Amino acid sequence: MFVRIFGFLFAFGTVAALSVGGVAAYFLTQYAEELPDYEVLSAYEPPVMTRVHAADGILIAEYAKERRLYLPAATIPDLLKAAFLSAEDKNFYRHQGVDYVGIATAMARNLQGIGSGRRFAGASTITQQVAKNFLLSSERTMTRKVKEAMLALRIEQAYTKDKILELYLNEIYLGLGSYGVAAASLNYFDKSVHELTLEEAAYLAALPKGPNNYHPFRETEAAIERRNYVLERMQVNGYITVEQSDAARALPLRVRLREYGGQTFAADFFAEEVRRKLLEIYGEEKLYGGGLSVRTTLDPETQVQARAAMQNGLIKFDEARGWRGPKAKVELTAASDWGKLVGEIEPMSDVPEWPLAVVLDVNAEQATLGIRPDSIRSRGLSDERKTGVLPLEYVKWAKWSVGERKGRAVKGVSDVVSVGDVIFVEQVADTDATYRLRQVPEINGAMVVMDPHTGRVKALVGGFSFDASEFNRATQANRQPGSSFKPIVYATALDNGYTPSSVVMDAPIEISSGGKIWKPQNYGRNYLGPSTLRTGIERSRNVMTVRLAQDMGMPLIAEYARRFGVYDNLQPVLSMALGAGETTAMRMASAFSVFANGGRKIEPTLIDRIQDRFGKTIFRHDQRVCEGCEATSWAGQEEPVLIDERMQVLDPMTAYQVTSMLEGVVQRGTATVVREVGKPIAGKTGTTNDEKDAWFVGFSPDLVAAVYVGYDNPRPMGRGATGGQLAAPIFKDFMMEALADTPAVPFRLPQGLTLIPIDRKTGLRASGESEGVIMEAFKPGTGPPDDYSVIGYSDGFNQPLTVAPESDRAVISGTGGLY
């Protein structure tokens, strides 16, 4: 009987086991058919952040949707690997993808913890986590767990353990926007993985279970507890000694969060322009996940110098026009925390020397200030409350420029600010608690600094503050250049048969078109009579320029403007010869580079080189060919030759002639303030109708800078706000710093030019060294004229000039006073 029962049970058990096995096999077969292709892991390229560097290698900016730096397994320190293996999968190098011992242990712990409220422990191996993170969803279902295990077994058969660990350590999310251990090391500790200490590595290994649960500031105790658990497991697993574990566990959690982005001060406009260029070339996916390494042309020192010169010039102009009132006002009470109140108002992060402050008390002699507490990433505002004083002497500039009190002199601090006012201040040098009043200028401007020989933009200032306005006035603001365009007109003349001693009539002129009259005028409404081209450009004579343009024909000037890159399609009407068309500071800097480099067209660039994630160069700005540069050693061969195939848009001799005349602008003309630089400088001022725009574009033999100043919504800046009075001083301040350590190199004289003394007024040959004599450069076959002839003079001072009827509207609406 017993045998019969046993046989029955055995048969039933066998059938049941086979049935369960069959069902399991069926479902496993079904799951296997649905599994994703694990071989894609071999070609996996995770999103990697793009990093942008200055010319000297300093980081400017980072762009990423997932902040990740990919590290091969061989470059990840063993200490960091040991921390993650101890925390996540101690048997990683012993199992085949699924840790059956770990599963049994986890099940036992879970059974013991039933009813205790503890979260069930998992037993996923690192290989299973790779399968889930790369190939499956994160849904919590038995089906997904089965697929995960099956994929893990297949992955282990196809890839080495080191490759699997590499994928895991570079993909895993560790909080604070950090994907992978390299990014996490930078973001949490501001150091590379190779510099991590034992307790720091352990903390990173504590994060995969839930970064928010172990946040370094919000969940500090839990973070330390989890870190210490990882240290304990590292000791148990034999990676560290008991002494090392105890010492590390006794340490506090010393997280030093790294600020995202660049380390280069004052380069926000430059970085944003590079970002837009990369987006245009490669698209969003490549920019934010392609792992590009971008080497830019930025010179950090030059950038700081340019920004300081621009900001100081704008501040000087703005403060001369008075105070416009506080940035904001808050209601202060005895119980209120002024630090929180002022902390709710955003400062200008890119002008850190100007903190916000709230006026706590004020009288005639001084105001007591509460300085806005520092913002601490992930912790809000600092608990520190710093105060200072604002004495009368540092607010006296603030005469009122709005309302009924316009122009009113400041007799006391209480005339300017009141309790609750939130204002910008700047700490007075060499003091701890004394501040001066500041305000963000209404006026704005731009500066572009360029190497004229390569087109490399060494500095770019797009405005006073990127935080205040991201509009880049160096590249996005199309404004009339005024008389700073005149060198293009004079270059056209000198390149087509005129000489520096050619004489043009400077006298009133009327241009009729469609029954209407246009009367261009000189600044100051005065006239010099017959004058040489040099005088015309040095003194910025409008009428002379119009007569010269009429004599040559505007289509020719329009062609040269296109070659120089100032305009793509200049309307061929006479008002355009005075700079009535719109262009940018970047284009003007590029155009003046042609004069400085001997007549070659250059393409301005902010990017030197771009490498992909594997280090392969995929873009290089300099396309010049170097013959002989491939040699690895010298064996008596000729020196390498750099072949420059860039377009020659201007005769080198013409370029020097214009440069010489522009030197005269600095020495005797409208930009004498620039003489203070004390080195060879050439350049041209520009001022538009009603002083709405002020320009100075100038250069030394090896550096070009274009400066533009004006309101974003064009309006008159006031009488006297000319290029010579407003833009040229900014240029001067910059050049004095930029050229401080460089020798006074003269402009290079091309072979073939002859220097002949002429009378500066008549253009005729002269002798001696009297005040009116100047050495002028003449091309072969040319020289000072033997007879006195005047361009634009045939029938009195009012020679009528006419233009085509179809140009009537442009002419009549054109400028009457671009200087």
C-alpha cells in the first residue's frame, strides 16, 4: 500500500514538475524572443557633456543634458571600483550575471523583516543593473526582473567584467545632475576621480541606492551613515584595513559642490556666442551629448581687460547723467529678517563686485546697509548677516535725473536713498565695510578684440552684464557705423588711382533727387575748402567723403564694402558713404583687420579647434597649408613654408596708405585721446545722427579692437557724445592695458612704397620739416601732383550732384550728419 501511494506521489510530482518546467520554458522562450539586442552595448555612446576651453586651456563653459564624462575602466581608480563593488555587488567578479547566493540572502532578510516596515532588500547584480539601465525600463514587475536576469546572463557571455563595470560606472545617476563617477567626483568634490580620498569614494558609492536619500546637506546624517556602511563593507571585503575604515568613518562629510559651467571670469557673452555657433553647426543632440572638446580663441587676460574698459566707460557716462532710483524696495519691520527680504531679489552674478544691499537706516551723513547674504548652492542663503556704511562722498554723483528733482545737487545721503531701498553697491578698496553707490547703466555697448592676421577673436564684450541682458551687441546689434566706415571709402579711392595728396573740395553741397534736396554737413557746420584725402579722413569731413564717393561712383564702394565684409549688399547711394548702412562691431573689427594685415580678407572666429569624444579633430579654423611641417627632424632641408591662400582684397600698399592716414586720426584728428597709449595706433571715430551711436575702431600692428556705444533703443546720447569723446577713451583704456608689456612696434612698410614730403594742406611736394609738412607714402609711378587740381570743384562751391530717381527715398532719408 505504501509503495503504491509513494509511486502515485512520485508520478504526480514528476508530472507537476514537468508541467511547471514546460510552462517556465514556454515563458522563458517567449521572454527570450522579446529581449532587446544586448550587442548594442558594444557600440554604446552615452551622452557626454561638451566642454569649451579658452586658448590657454581654462574651462569657459560646459553644455549637457546629462552631465557626464566618460572614463575607460583602466582609468578609474581601483579604490573607487572597490567602493562600488562593496556597496552594490561584492561577488561581481565571481558570479555569471546573477548572484544566486545574494538572492537567497536577500530573501532570508526580507522574510525576517516582514512586519518591521523595512524596505525589501534587492539582489540585483551590477550586470543586472546594466541590463536594466541600458536595455529595459524601470518598471517594478516580475516580467522585467526575469528579462533582466536573462539579459544579465547573456551580457556576461558577451563582454568582459571590466567592460560591464565600465558601462555601469559611467552610466549610473548619482544626483545633482551627475551621470557617472567622473561627473559626480567633479560636482560633489570639485576634483577628478584620481584625487578622491577613501571617505569621498565611499560616499559616491553610497549614492546609487537613492541620491536624494543621501543628499549631503538635506540628509547629512543618513548620508554619513550610508557612507560608513560602505566603508565597513570595504573593510569586510578586504579592500581596506580596520584602521583605515575607522579613520575614514570618523571624518565629517566634506562635500564641496562645484559650480556648473566655466572658470573664466567675464566670458559669458563669448561662451554664449560659441554655444550658438556649435548649435548651428552640429545641432542640439551633438552639442548637449556629443562630448565635444572645443578650444576657443579667447585670451582670458585680454577678456578681463576689455570688459573692465567697457564697463568703466559705460559707468562714467551713465553716472554723469544722474541717479534713476533703487532697483527695488522692501518693507522692513522690527521682526523682519532683512537678509531674506533682500535675498529674494536676484543680483547680477557676473558682476560679483556689485552686491545688492538694503538700506537699514539713513541720515544726511551716511546710510547703514544690509549686504545681501551669499547664495549657497543647494542650501539657499547663508545665515551670515553682513552690514556696511554708505558715506555721503560716495553718493554725490547721484544728482537726480528723473522726475521733478532733475539736476538737483546731493546735499545728504537721505536725498538719494531711503529705508527699504534695495541698491547696488561696491566695496571701497582697502576697507571692510565702506561702500559706494552703483547703478546698472542704461547705456550699453560692445567691444571685439581680434588678431588681424588670423581672425582669432581674443575678447568679446556684448554688453555691461550678461545677467542683465543676454543680447550680444557685438554680433547681434546692427547699428550705423557712421564715419568709422569712411576708411573703406578712402581705401577704394587709393586702390583705384587716387593718392593721399589728391585734393577734394570741402564746401557746402546740395544733392537733388526727385525734386528734393539733401545737404550733407560736417560736424560743427564748418568747411576747410580744398583739402587732401589725409585731411579729409583725419578731420572726418563728411562733405569731402560725399564728393569723393560721387567722383568714384557708389557701386565701386559697395563692392569694396562687400569684399571687406562690412556689408553683404550695400545700397549704392551717396548717404551710405557716410556709414548710414547698418553693421556689427564684429564686422567692423574684421574689416579693419584688412588694413592691419596688408590687405588680406580674414574670417573672424571664436573657435580654433573642435575634437570629438575620441579626440579626433573634426574642425580647425586655420586652413593654411604648411609645406615641410611634417618633418620629424632637421636634415639640412629648407625651413617650413606656410602657404596663405586667403583672398587679397586690397593692395598691401593701399592698406599701408590707409593705415598711415588713420595714424593721423590719432595724432592730429578726432581721436587724439588715443595718443596716451604711447605706441603706434591707427583708427577711426564714428558718430551717427543726433549722437545716437558712438564708435571707435582701431588697431596696432598686431591687435584690432572695435568699440561701439549706444542705447539699445536708439536715442540721442547728448551733445558731445561722439566717437572721439565716448568710444575712443574706452579703446584707449583697453589698449593701455593690453599693450602694456609689448614693445612699440611700428606699422610694417611694404616694399615699393616711397615716402615723399608734401604740404599737408595742398598735397604738393614740399621740402624741409615745417609743421605743415608730412611724409606721405606713394606707390610706384605716383607722386605728389605738379599742378593743383581739386576734385568736386568746377562751378563754384555749390556744384550740383544728382542721383538716380529710384534712389530718391534712400538719399533723402539718409544721414545729414554722420561724423
